[in-house]
Amino acid sequence: MYFNPSQMSLAENAFQHAEKLAGRHFRIGPEAMKTHRYDIKTLAYLDQHEVNSGAFAHLCKYHCHQGDKAGLQEGLHFYRICLQDNRILDAVDRAGSFIKLSPLLLYIAAHELVHVIRFDSGYIDFDAPVAEKQQEEEKVHEITRDMLRNLAAPELNLVMECFSSRYQIGDLYQ
């Protein structure tokens, strides 16, 4: 299952909203937020190593090296948020009318952007040992819930309850 154009639009809106919320939470202005380089791809556009059957989203880190065709500076990196359309749509489908796509996408977007900001800001190393990654995942869930808690949206509250720390939103990044 892949996102249709309407669902892709919902995902884009979720990331725009999540970026504003993350900026407010971390006190990062819109221009400074642009220094956190990331892109978003949906399942139809992912390479095989970016597909993950155990999470709603998968975060990858890429480096540009001297001699890359893009002519970018040495050491430049960016993150790719790899949305697993099939897993997301299956969860919404299985939840019936309880979980809606839009609030679920907002939670996923906010969660992944918290990861990106924390990696870029040096709170944790992207290549940290598994035990540290597990602790980081709990911390990111906590921050995500704090960011979203004040939104007056019953459907989002339901998502936060259903996908609390007992459930896996993202994987332990690669």
C-alpha cells in the first residue's frame, strides 16, 4: 500500500506543522530550522535499505564526501525520513474509526523531527550503541508528547495514548 496524492498532501502538511511545533519547543527560528537538513520520502521512492517492516518511519543519515558530483563541502550530512506508507495505512485501517491518518502523521512527523534536531545539536550520536539508542527513543517519545500535549485535538490525544512509550513509532535509526 502506498500513499495516494491526498494522503501525501496530509503527510506534507503534518511535517510543516511539526516543524513549527519543533521550532517552538527547541526555540529555533524558521531560518535556523533550515540548518537541520532532512528530506522525506514515502515508500514508493525508498531504496531497499530504507524500507523497514518494523516501524512507521525509518531515519537514515547520509554524508557527502569530497568528490561527490554535487560539489558540496566535505562532511556535509543530511537525514532522510523514510515513511513506511504500508505500515501507517495498515495501522489506520486496523484501528477502524479510532485512529485517523492526519493525527498519526503529525505524531510521526514530530517524533522524527525531534530525532533530527537532537542529532544535529549533539544531544546524542547517531551511531550510539543500542542501549543509548533505546534510551534516546524513550526521551524522543517524551519530548514529542510534550510538544503535542497542548494542541486541543481529541484525535491526536487518542494517538498519543495508543502510541505511547509502549509502542514503536520509529525504529532505532541507522
